[in-house]
Amino acid sequence: MIRYVSQKQLPLEGFDTPPGMILDPTNRWVKLRDCIPWDELSESYYKTLCSNLGRPAKDARIVIGAVIIKHK
């Protein structure tokens, strides 16, 4: 089962974070986030999954992000 909503990225100013946690716009991971074509990668990822059987799939950003972190 696939539940996908386009992941157009919120600007850092619009991202609701817990008090005291501020995302630094110069952080390498924050910069990398803006360079990745999430919707195109998600489309490729979800093509390999069955859309109506099984448990809901993990969000593509989580899976793709984990692979990127692993390789970095």
C-alpha cells in the first residue's frame, strides 16, 4: 500500500521545530536536502511496490535519505 504526498520542502523559516532546536541553513545536510529531486526519486521507488497489498510503505524520503546517509 502506498500513501504518498508530494514532499515539496518547507522553507526553514516555516518548519516547526521544538523550542531550542534551530536548523542551521549552512548545515551540509540542509544544503543537500535542496539538491535532491525528491519527487522524481519517490516515483521510481514507489514503482517497485504494490499499491494495494501489504502494509503501507515507508515514506520515500526516509528510505532514500537513509541510503544517502549510509553512503556518506
